[in-house]
Amino acid sequence: MEINKVTKEQSDFSVKINYGLEGAYFTESKICKVDGVNGKLYYRGYSIEELASHSNFEEVSFLLLNGKLPRKDELEEFSANLKKERELPKEIVHIIKNITKKEDPMHILRTAVSALSAYDPEADVNTKEANMRKSIRLISKMASITAAIGRFKTEKEYIAPDNSLGHSANFLYMLHGNKPSEKEIKIFDRMLLLHAEHSSNASTFSVLVTGSTLSDIYSAITSGIGTLKGPLHGEADENALRMLYEIKSPDNAERYINDALSGKQRIMGFGHRVYKTYDPRARVIRETLEEIKSSSPEVKNLVDISFKIETMMIEKLGRSHGIWPNVDFFSGPVYTYLGVPIELFTPVFAVSRVSGWCSHLLEYWENNRLIRPLDYYTGELDLKYPK
Ligand code: SDX
């Protein structure tokens, strides 16, 4: 029987199998609309372009969690709560320091977030109010944990948060040990805003599967981190930049891409399960490349290679196969400009996406239903046990 990628029609049982749940709806949500045909993205009804131009990550996190933009006083309180939650228990700093040498940063992030629950007296309190407080705790602390990983990975000491700084600025400060420029803060904050939410992507779905059993938010977010780590999902941003370094110069791009495609290799940062046109987030990040490309010869070279690959891939696979740049393709040069080490890209993705994860969890728990799909059994039955 011919199995196609999306469904397998089994006439005698009329079973429709959506492999990878492609095209399957499992719930309703008011958080995010991804229009894959027209390349549009909305957070709570606001287009990503509007938010990227006028808002910031803290305000967008409030919007995602609460369903509305905050009044001035609400945003001030939200920002103050994020600041209150930045400091890490010293035991967590020790765990990060002790495992950093031998662990991938996403393993460290997953381990540290999981351990955080031991220092949260509300870890297993499942009221809406407690879960909102824990969401703010996680949004704040995941940034501190990721900065600490970056410090220990480069054998530098942990830097305590600076509460005179906003969320994005404080992350860069804790990572580098000096206060970032306004331009760096603006660009990093934009990257966090763009990665904050994307409907039922694999890691958000994973968070909801865990939450749907009425487990706790720390367990659910730990599931999300583990899922985001995969190269088909969050880690693509690191691999896209590794590819740019491997290509070395724009002159090598054509040969590299032709060789890769003829070898049936996937080009990281391209293609998407939902977008069959340009990912609107990639458009915004691409514009950011224009702001940074003259910052250093290294960044300029990465940008030039990126533009070369973009043109080639759109010609070869864009219009014909619906394989276009996604959010991960242009991120590498931006994070390089910001001094974020490549192995920290996916943890930074998690630092942002935790807002979306928590928002979906709080929404789903309002009308919870255990997530338990079917698998279609194709094995044997009634075998006799050998005497
Ligand atoms: C993210 O879901 C989300 O919202 C995710 C995300 C978010 O914000 O949460 O947007 C973030 O994960 C973005 C995607 C990051 N991943 C990558 O960039 C990895 C490279 N991209 C692919 O592996 C792929 O495009 C996926 C996994 C993203 C989507 O793949 P699908 O929908 O499962 O499609 P598929 O694997 O069935 O591919 C269909 C065809 C295949 O060719 P054939 O076997 O039919 O000949 O398209 C080809 C694929 O080989 N193809 C690619 C390609 N992506 C798909 N060929 C070359 N390069 C690619 N990047």
C-alpha cells in the first residue's frame, strides 16, 4: 500500500492518518494566528510587523499571557515582577557551573529549569494566580540561567542581575559583563519579540501534552525545552550559522548549495510546516541585517553569504516547492553582532518562547482536555506464545 506523507487512506476502515499531525487541529486558541499561505503572523490580533515596530518583549509577554496590551501601570508592575524574579538560587548557579563543561547548553537549560521547581514553594500549586506568578518567574529566570550558561561556558564568573536594566538589557549585561548600547538592546529585544510565540509548534504542543495531564508548569516547560532542542525545530538557527561559516565567502555559496541540494541535504533556516511563503519574522530579521552589516567585516561577510543563499534558494525551491527562509535563517548574523555565542542561540530561542509556552498553558488549562491521539496499529495479533 502506497503511504503518502500526510495521510494514508485505509479504505476498509476509512482511517485517516495525519503523519506528524500535519494539518490536524487539536484545540482552539486566541493567542496566535499563523497564516502560512499569505505569510502573516498575529499575536492576540496584532500583526508581528506592528509589534516589532512599536512594542517590546516585556509588553508582548504581558499581551500573550493576559490577552490585552497592558496599561502603563500594569506594564510597570509586570516589569517590576520580572526584576524581582531574576536572581537565581545559589544552588542553581552551582548546578549550572558544575555541569557546564560536559553538557550541551540546552541540556543545561533543561536541567536548571527542572531543578528550579525545588526552590519554588508554589511548584505544585495549580491555581491560575500561582501559574501566572510561576510564568513570570520562568520568563525572568530562564534569561538569567542562559546568561549564566554563557558565562561558565567561556570560563567566566556568574554575573548577578542589574535591576536598573530592563529584561533584554539585563540579559546582555549578565552575558557580557558590561551594559549594552541602546542599539544592541533594541535589536536583541526585537529578536526576543519575534521568537516569543508561534501557535502549536512542536515545543508548544509538547508543553500542552504535559500540561493536559494536569502536571505542573515546571514539568511542562521542561518538556518544551527538550523539544525545542531538536535540529528540525529550535536548533536550526545554530546550524544555519554553522553553514555560513562553512561556506566562508559569498563566492562559494552557489557551489555549496548546489552540492547540498543534489545530495538531498536540507538547508537549515529554510522551509516550514505551515509557511509556504516567506516567514514574516524572517523578513523583519532580514531588515535588521541592513542595520548591522557594516558593524564588522565578519558580520558583513555573513550577511553577504546569507543574501546570496536567500536568492538561490528562492529561485530553486521557493516558488516551486514552497521552501522559503524561516525565522532561523537570518538570526545567526544578528546574534553574532550581539556577541551571543552560537551554542547559546537555541537557549536564547527558549528564553523568548517561554512566554508563548506559558501563555498557551494558562489558556489550555482554562478548558483542559487530556491530549491522547490514536496510533493506527499495523502489527500482528493473537500470536501463540512459544511452548
Ligand atoms: C522552527 O512549527 C513552527 O512554528 C516552528 C517555528 C516556531 O517558531 O516555533 O517556526 C520554528 O522550527 C522553524 C523551522 C526550523 N527548521 C529548519 O530550518 C530545518 C530545515 N527545515 C526542514 O527540515 C523542514 O522544512 C521543516 C522540518 C521545518 C518542515 O518540514 P515538513 O513540513 O515536515 O516538510 P518535509 O520534511 O516533509 O519536506 C517536504 C519536502 C522534502 O522533499 P522530498 O522528500 O518530498 O523530496 O521538502 C524538502 C524535503 O526534503 N525540504 C527541504 C527543506 N525543507 C523541506 N529541502 C531542502 N532544504 C530544506 N530546508
